[in-house]
Amino acid sequence: MHLLLIGPPGSGKGTQAHKLSTLFDLEHISTGGLLRHNPNLTDEQKEIINSGNLIPDEMMLEIVKAKIHSTHKKGWILDGFPRTKNQATLLSSILDEKKITIIYLDVDKNELLERITGRISCQNCGTVYHKQTKPPIKNGVCDECGGHLEHRADDNQKTLTHRLETYYIHTEPVINYYKEKNLLHSVPSSNSHSIEEVFERIKKILKR
Ligand code: AP5
Ligand code: MG
């Protein structure tokens, strides 16, 4: 199974990718997570991320390619890639005829600020929480692995505004491109649809 989760910041890509990769034993390839955990990131690259801009396409492709080729799992989920038209083209060039399912998490943009500013995530296993709507049992500690929960440096109002602008300019055209090719499965993901409900919808799409 090869899956691609696409949507704006805070739409639930990481939340759903974590659940799906656990259920189907897939490699969860979060490009944002791989960047944040890369000890060799330069100050310039950290600044790109913390200001809400995009890392160059070629570097992202190398990161994704390395992960896809090194995994021993039977499939993968891409969370956060592709997010430019060029990345989408580069991805098709390395897919070797693999069938991919593309899920678009369709969320009310007015809900994103609250989701992003309340989010905390596990530094060890990547499980995502929210201080108000999905708190861990013990403050600052991951329910699943006991890892440390942290707030991301790019999760503030100023950076989110720019991350959203970047999303509208660079990533919406990717969504339209897949939509025009009839490859996009749109899943309602606003707060009125619980995390479990979104998960069930995606599972239904995968069963087709
Ligand atoms: P990345 O880490 O990919 O960030 P993002 O795309 O902005 O997405 P987020 O991780 O913020 O949100 P999410 O959709 O995963 O939501 P989550 O599940 O956590 O990228 C970070 C940066 O890295 C980029 O800005 C860029 O600089 C760089 N980068 C990464 N990939 C790149 C690429 N390909 N090219 C170039 N640069 C790249 O959920 C958020 C919150 O909402 C949580 O608290 C959760 O509990 C809550 N929630 C989720 N679902 C629901 C629901 N249904 N109802 C209520 N609450 C919900
Ligand atoms: Mg994420």
C-alpha cells in the first residue's frame, strides 16, 4: 500500500499517518519530521522552516528517495510531500508504476490556528496531541511510548500565517493537479469530524 496525505498545516496529516502506519505496518515518511530530527540541518535551513518557507525541492526529493529505498516495510505513507508541482513531477519519476492513493484532508481553515497553537507531539514516536482537545494522560508525557511531548518552534500565529500563504501558493496547485487527473480522494476533516471518523473514512477508501 502506498499512500499520500495532503492538506494544509494542522489538517491532521501526522495524526492520521501515525494511525494508518501502525494499523497497516507502513513506513510513515513525514518530511517535516525528518527535517526537524536532522542533526545536520544548517542555521539557514532551520530559519526556512521556522519562518514557514519551503526547503528546496531537490533536497526534499533526496530525503524521500532515501527513505523509500531503505524501508523494509511493505509500503509507505508520505506525509508532507509533494507540496510543489515540481515535487509532484519528481515523485512520479521515482514511483516505478506503483499505484498510490492520494488523500486530501479537507478542513475549515478557520480551525487551523487553534489546532496548531494547542498541538504538542512526541519527540520519540511522533504521536500527536492537543492540549485541550486530545490531551495526554500525564502532562508532557506520551501515552504510547513515555516520550517527551513538545510544542514545535513553527507553531505560532506569525509562522502559521506564512505557512498558510506558502500552502496556497505552492501546494494548492498540487491538489488541483491531482484533482484534474481524478486521483484525489477528499476526506472532510474539520472539527465536526472526529479523528476516529476521519480514520474510518480513509480506511473505507483504502478498501475499495
Ligand atoms: P510539516 O511538518 O509537514 O508541517 P505542515 O504541513 O505544516 O503540517 P503540520 O504537521 O503542522 O500539520 P498536520 O497536518 O500534520 O496536522 P496534525 O496531525 O499534527 O512541515 C513543516 C515544515 O517543514 C514546512 O513548513 C517546510 O518548511 C518544511 N517541509 C516539510 N515538507 C516539505 C517539503 N515537501 N518541501 C519543502 N519543505 C518541506 O494535527 C494538528 C492538530 O490538530 C493536532 O493537535 C491534532 O490533535 C488536531 N487534530 C487533527 N485532526 C483533528 C480532527 N479531526 N478534529 C480535531 N482536531 C484534530
Ligand atoms: Mg504533521
